[in-house]
Amino acid sequence: MTLLQTHRFLLRPIEQSDAPVFARLCNDKLIARNTARIPYPYTLEDAEIFTKTAAAAFRNGKEHAFAVCEQDTIIACCGVMRITNILFELGYWVAMPARGRGVATEAASAVTHFAFTALHAETLLAGHFADNPASGRVLEKIGFHHTGDTRLQFSLGRGGEAQSLRMKLDREAFNAPESVKFA
Ligand SMILES: CC(C)(COP(=O)(O)OP(=O)(O)OC[C@H]1O[C@@H](n2cnc3c(N)ncnc32)[C@H](O)[C@@H]1OP(=O)(O)O)[C@@H](O)C(=O)NCCC(=O)NCCS
């Protein structure tokens, strides 16, 4: 099993048995509004489909989504989706009680490091809705920069499209965190 250990958190692949926890944590308007594929309300059935798909996608290398655990509690989710052999898209959310203490930055930095080393990514892409500057700040802290491109991005949680600002990070420009260990 691929494990990423950061200073504070353990990141492990999502398992089907995580569905009840995901059903509780993802049933959150803020998460739904600021991501593409998470509906609101979010049901146990949604979580069962997601966790089953995520576990299979991790095994076949299409998408690597990690549960971010503090002690044994899941507090966030962060992953990369393969676009080509060298290009990946980063995404994440943090559960409401865990926000505002650097969880997204620490987890996304570890997954970025994983993508550049273990998956041999050369470039990571990410995007955030124009009305979600906190996510842009997370990406900036990792080293991403705005490309200047914007696109209309569909969000299930919004029930429509909204302006999304595109960001990217090349492998050479990334300062790998020293504290991340792979197992
Ligand atoms: C956005 C989100 C991931 C942030 O998670 P988090 O763990 O609280 O983030 P961090 O603590 O690592 O960093 C947040 C940064 O944004 C900053 N920030 C917060 N609100 C902000 C705002 N309105 N404008 C600009 N910056 C803001 C914080 O000050 C912090 O930066 P700092 O360390 O320089 O002070 C979390 O709120 C979330 O899950 N939102 C819903 C889902 C989502 O937006 N996912 C991302 C999709 S692109």
C-alpha cells in the first residue's frame, strides 16, 4: 500500500470501507460548491460509488486519491488525476472542523511530491473558482502560479458553471518538503 507520512498526517489510499465517513464529511455545501464532482446533499450511496471508484482508480494508476488521517481520523482528501503520462491535475478538500490550520497545504504538498517522484509527473495543473481565493492561496504556498487562463468549470454542487482560474507547477520549480516519507 502507498503511504505518505507528513509532519502531522498519514495519507493512505481511500478504501471502500471509508464510505460512511466520506458520506458525513462531504455532505458540506462549501466542499460541493468548490469542487467539480461532489453533489450536495451527499448521500451514503454517493460515498459508496466514490470510494469504490477511487480504490479501483488507485490500483490502475488513473487517479491517486488519499485519505488524510490525523491519528486514525480522516480529516481531508487529496489526490492527483492522470491526464497524460507526465501531466496530472491536483484536487483536495478539508473537512470543516479541520480547516484553517494548514491541512490542505501540508497534504497537497505531500501529494505533489508523490506525483513528481513516484508517478514521474513533469507538470501539475490545478484550478480554483474565482470566488474561492483560499484554495488559490494553498496552491501558491506549494509553488503553483496562475497561468492567466480562466475557464468555465461545471460544478455539481453549484448546479452550473462558474469561472475557474487555472494554475500550474513544473517539477523543477517545486521545493519538495523534507518531512514527507513514502512507504
Ligand atoms: C480551501 C480549503 C481546501 C483550505 O483548506 P485549509 O486546510 O483551511 O487551508 P490552509 O490552512 O492550508 O491554507 C489556507 C490559506 O488560505 C488563506 N485564506 C483563507 N481564506 C482566504 C480568503 N478568503 N482569501 C485569501 N486567502 C484566504 C489562509 O489565510 C491560508 O493562507 P496563509 O497560510 O498564508 O495564512 C478548504 O477551505 C476546503 O476544503 N474548502 C472546500 C473545498 C475546496 O475549496 N477545495 C479546493 C478546490 S480547488
